Amino acid sequence: MERSGLTPQAAADTSDLVDLVKAVGPFLSLQLTTEASIDNAGQRSAQRWRALRDEAAAQDTPVEVLDAVDPIVPDAHLQGEGLAVVASAGGVLHVEHGQRAPERDLARWAALPSLLPVVEWRQQLPAYVTVLADREGADLAAYRRDGPDIHQEAGGDDYPLSKPNAGGWSQRRIQERAENTWERNAADAAEQVVRLARRVDARVVVVAGDERAVTLLQESLPADLSERVVIVSGGRSADGSEDLFQQKARLAVELAVNADADALLEKFRAERGQDDRAAEGTRAVFAALAQAAVDVLLVAADDPDDVRRAWFGPEPTQLGTTAAEVRALGVDAPAEGRLVDIAARAALGTGAGIHIVPASRAARRAAGAGAGMEGGIGAILRWST
């Protein structure tokens, strides 16, 4: 078997979710809307949770599992528009806050956790860095899912900053000094941008400010980071334009995420057309997952009403569309679960990436590719088979 070609990087970091799929279930998977901008937001979240708690109880979720979730809900709106929790008889295993509300509130007690909505949240908003630069330095900020925002200042060398136009023998010398000051400030800003972007694994560096300062900054960045720079309009001065700059930054991130997704889907289409590094449909994808051959699992956006079933064993590579297929892999008593959750478990357990394909995007790409993914599931493989 030979690996052929590279896969575009468009899958979110899910390394911290691997332990979840190795844990002993069953699991409660909770997806809850936690609107922050409404009056009595905490109370509204609590009301939603009470309704879901009753639904979960009707699914035989143990009371102690439900009790463990109770204290998480009241203040969840302070962290985002959506809350995801995974819990089991061992307690709360994972808590995550999303910047977008889930498509629908949900509480599911099942053999496996439902992690695709969490993956989609991460995919939609990767870490990014913003820079507001002028000739004196820059204001830097990093935004990430798994930690507080980071704010820093760079530069600060302010003599001389301006070039005199009065003439005289000293004018050229002072002008050169001013250029040197700008370059030192830009170099310091670039150094801090590199450290900050590496620290949070930034997908995009959004830059605005003085044209000369922005040019010097970009020229001082290493090539891999310079390629991630998106320049937008805006300035460093406190003129009330910060909100507009943040909107532009989020739009730049969204466009980058969409471009990554398009590149990944185009790669899948090309590999499928060559009958090479691609698998499509449940049976083909499950067979590839069972061989740990999947590089990136492609799954349509999770539909809470998707109740298709499949079977699995203790190991991530023990899965099949029928119980007999899993028994053939050496499992005496296969367990049953949601098909998409079993696929996600196998991908996480074998180190594969997961990319969620939103319905609108899948339809748009399918129009140009001839057809969508059979069964809403596909994969780019690690090697040609």
C-alpha cells in the first residue's frame, strides 16, 4: 500500500476527544442553547435544561448523571451561545461552549457519545490572531477555544517616528533614523506575532493599520505565517472602530474556513474520480476505518433525527454495518449504536481527522462534482487501495 498525495488541512483539532471514545459508557450527550443576549439568560438556560432533563430521564439516564450536569447550566451563557456536555456514571467527562447555538437542543443517553456537533463548533471557529499596527508598534490579540483571549503590545520605540521636511544637512539622517525606528517596531511586532500564532496554532492572522507599518510587518514574518495574513481596513487609534475591525476579522476567519473546506472537498472529488484515495458510502468508509486507513472522515452535518444503526466492538477498528461483520472481527458480543457516532469513534480512535460538511456546502459542491456523498459519509484515505 502506498500513500499518494497530500490531504488539505481542514479538520479541527480533536486530539482531546480521544479519551472520550475510550471511556466506558453509556453516555449522556447534551446540546443546549445558552443565549447570552437575552434577559434572564441563566434562567432561560435552566428552563431548557429542565425540559431536556425530563427527556433524558425518560431514556433511563441515571439520576446521578443528571445531577452532575445541573451546576454547569446556570452560568453557561457567559461562555457562549451553546453548551455541549458529555457525562456518564463516572461523572462529567467533557464540557464545551460554542459560539453558535446548536441546531436543536438535545439530550441523548446512548452507548456512545455524540461528538459531531462539538467537532463542527471547532471547525467553524479556529484560533486566530489580530494585529492593529502603526509605526510605533502594534496591538496583538489571540482568540482560541481552549483558553482566555490573549492581548499583547509590541514595539514602542518612538524616537524618531516622523520624517522632518524642513531641509538642512540633518534631514536625511533623521529620515533614516525614522525608517530604522519603524523597522525595529515592525520586527518586534513580527516576532511577537510569530510566538502568539504558534502558541494558539492560528489559522489566520488578520492585520489592519498604517499601510507602511503593515507592509513592514508582513515582510518580517516567516513565509508560512505571511501566507496566513489577511489585511483589512482599520487603525490602531481609539476611534470606536474596534467592533467593526472584529467583525472583519471574524469574516476573514470564516472565508478561510470555507476555502479550506472547499479544498478538502475538491480533493475528495478528485480522489473519488481517480478511484484512488477515497471511500464513499457507509460500507466502504467502515471498511477503511476498520483498516485504520482513513486520513479524514467526511460526514454531513449531524441530524439529530438520524437514527441509522451500526455495530461496534471494544476497539475503534471493530465496526460494521451488521453485527455479523463485527463478530467476524473477533467480537463475541457486538454493541449497537448510532452509525455516525460509531464512525466518529473509529476516526478519533485511529488518529483520523473529522470534517463536517454543512448541508448547504455539500449541495453546492455536489452540483459541480456530479453527486453528493452517498449516505452523507465519505473519506479521504491515507493510501490508495
